[in-house]
Amino acid sequence: MKILGWVHPLVERMTQKKYNLDKLKKKAIYYIDNFNSSFTMIVENRLFFAGAFLALLTWGLDLSNSYLAFVAIGVTPPLAPFITIFTIAILLSFLPLLPGSLGITEIIMIALFVPVGITADHVIAASAIERIASYILPTIAGLLTAIYYGKKIVNKNTDENKS
């Protein structure tokens, strides 16, 4: 409430509008209490921890996939910088809402790996291997699975219509 009391006059001066401080305090108390109860509910719920564990597991598998792509081309990056660079690249790739971030991940990885001593060519090659393993192979597997089960469904519907 002290912060709200300090910020309130500044906001009024900057926006040149009058705000009811009592209403703002009531809203702040409401939202703070609501946040506290929601956060307590999340922490007490074991599903939150299961989700956090699965998120960390997925991150670790992505990290391993990318690291093995470097190893596949004969480059062994230092582990601590690799984890840091991989995490930064993934976080910054979320900015654009396009698949693959239009090469932003690769550009960031090149910019951060070159000072570590890994050439841009190696980063691009490892990135291509990682993309194939992460996107192209699962897409092909999904397509083949869809065709297989699609044929089964069509055959089943054809058999039912004949009866």
C-alpha cells in the first residue's frame, strides 16, 4: 500500500487524471489476496509439480538432442556454455510467432557459439541435424501413422456400409 500511495500522485501528474486512491487500494487488496490464494492452491496441487517435472524433462531431452547433433558432426561444445546458449536461443525464439522463428534461433546460436570457439558452419550443420530429428522425422512418422489409421477407418466404414 505504501508503494501505491507513492506511485498514485506520480501517475496522476503524468496522466493528468484523478484516480480514487481508496478504490485503487481496494482493488490492489482484492488482487493480492486473489493471487495469494491462487498461488497457494497451485503449490498445494501435486499436478503443478508433475507439470514442472515434465517441462524440465522435455527441456532436458531437447538439450540432449541438440548436444548430440553437435557430437554427430564431430564437435563437442563445452557443457556449461552450451546449456546457457541453448536456453537463451530457445527463450528468444519464442518472440516471433512463426515456426522455427525464421532462423532467429540459428542466428542467436551462431552469435553466441562463435566466441566459445565453434564455427558458424558447425552450428548450422548441427542445427540442421537437430531440426531433422525434431521436426521432419516426427512429421513423417505422423503422416505414415495417419495414413495407416486412416485406411483402417475407411476400410471399417466400408465394411459397415456393405452389411
